[in-house]
Amino acid sequence: GDISSQLHGGYSHPLARSWQAERQLTKSMLIYPLFISDQPDDETLIPSLPNMHRRGLNKLVPYLKPLVARGLRSVILFGVPLAPNCKDALGTAADDPSGPVISAIRLLRKSFPTLFIAADVCLCEYTSHGHCGILRDDGALNNALSCERISDVAMAYADAGAHCVAPSDMNDGRVRAIKLKLIESGIAHRTLLMSYAAKFSGCLYGPFRDAAGSSPSFGDRRCYQLPPGGRGLARRAIARDIAEGADVIMVKPASQYLDIISDAKDIGKDLPVAAYQVSGEYAMIHAAAKAGVFDLKTMAFESTEGILRAGASIVISYFTPEFLDWLEN
Ligand SMILES: NCC[C@H](CC(=O)O)[C@@H](CN)CCC(=O)O
Ligand SMILES: [Zn+2]
């Protein structure tokens, strides 16, 4: 055939193959999720999430010290309130000043001055009903009350010193509500707003819900997380959150939604796009590797390279500790 039919020469050498990628995975792209227990000495393995633990305040610094030394740059905090009867219809415990997330923000800011600390903002870990907001009598989310409450929780985390607040609730207009309060209180200049803009309902969050005790007590999240087929809705939600002041747009889950990551980069070409490889994706890769389908490390990289290829430059990944080692060698 003519000369243009010959491509092999462009990627026959390993270095030339690496040049074909627009983005390479680096340690600074990784955000590591942490489950913070309200029991100070807790350090409990999470059966459904291989190698993941929930940890109390007394166990956090010793655990993170070697990871920060190996290049950990960022964490995102999820509270796991275990105290009996601490959950109510408003998720009051979410912004308890002595609660797990606010205490951990203060502790980590003090202990690791260079660590970028993001706080997930939602109510589902703290509400008696397990939904990501405040409910109406008919069981649907009360949008106005939920945005008011979510933005209050975001403010509490930002006031405590979080570098980033990340609303994962999917209430309409919560990004605007948070941004307005950040501006009004004069801390918008030091707080990054990362929106879970396109977050889909589905079966990939089970292990997380086991870990965080955040399953809905009735119904599901199909009326506020996006329908898996809703590409247009995702594009509209991404455009809306950018207009409302999001500094980073996140897509979640990741591997089953690479087209959405690509859309997010297309719509938000002037913003960094993040993707969250969720608990179900992570557990599935571990299960398949254990079953001998593929090598764990190879698939951890291959799935993440696909997420980067789609347009993400930030990855929330439970593989972060391993990547710190794998990227070193
Ligand atoms: N606020 C929703 C939490 C949501 C899971 C759910 O829908 O219950 C995600 C946390 N942001 C789950 C993350 C994961 O599965 O890893
Ligand atoms: Zn939630």
C-alpha cells in the first residue's frame, strides 16, 4: 500500500509508545479516598474493598506518613459515623465540629502541610434514611432544603481548612449554593469546588456503601443520580455546574462512562476533569485478578490509562497506594 498505510514504525520502541499518550499517569494526578471512623482507635479492614480500611483519628497519621513520603499528594475524606443514634433526618452529624471529617481535616492540615485535602460533601452517611439530602413527605428530595444543608456542610469543611469541597449529593443547584456561601464568607479564594457533576446511578457503589454505611434505607438514588443512558443529561449537568462555579468537574463511575469523561473535557475544555474509579470498579478488578483473568497491576494501569485517554487529568483511585510504588520503580 502507499506510505500512509505504515503505522508500526511510530510505536515499535517502548519510548515511542509512551509518546502516543496525551497524558501519562503521575502521582500528582491521584486522589486517595480515606474512610474516617468516629472511633479514634478504629482500624478495620473493609471486607468488600480489598486493602481498604476505615481508620479513626489516632491511626490516620501513622498510616499516611509513609504514603506522603512516597509521594501522596491528595486525599478525599469520607466520614463513617458509627456512634449509636447519631443519624437523623437532617444528617446533623455531617458538620459536627468534633465529627470525624472536621477533626480529620484539622489533624491532616497540621500533620501534613503539603497534602491537598478534599472533603466529600454529602448527607447519606449521616442521615437515618441514607439519602443524599433532606426528604419531602413523599420520600423525594427537598431540593431547596437539601442545597441549604449541603452548602452549610461544605462551609463547615472549608472553614475547618479543607482545600477542596466535593459535593457528591447530586441535588440540583448545590454547586451554586456552595459557591455563593464561599464568596459571602470570604474563603472562595482558597477553596476549590470539585463537583461530582455527572454521577450515575447503578450497581457500582456497593462496596463503598458497605464501608461507609451509606445505603439508602428505602428506594434508590435513581431520581437524583443520573440514569446510565443519560448522555444528554450528563452534558447538561456538566454545563450547569461549570456555569454555577465548579473549579473541577468529576465524572463517576469511570470505566463504564469514558464517553462522559470525553464529553466533560469537550464541554469543560478550560477546566481539569476528574474521574472516580469507584468501589465497584476497584473490587471488580481485584476479583478478576484473583480469578486469574488478568494481572492486577497491569489492569490497574490499563483501566487508568483509559480514564486519562478519555480526558481526565485527575483520578480518584483506591489503587493510589500501589501506584505510589509502581510509579516509583
Ligand atoms: N454521596 C454518594 C456516595 C457515592 C455512593 C452512593 O451513591 O451511595 C460515592 C461516594 N461519593 C461512592 C463511591 C464509590 O463507590 O467508591
Ligand atoms: Zn450521598
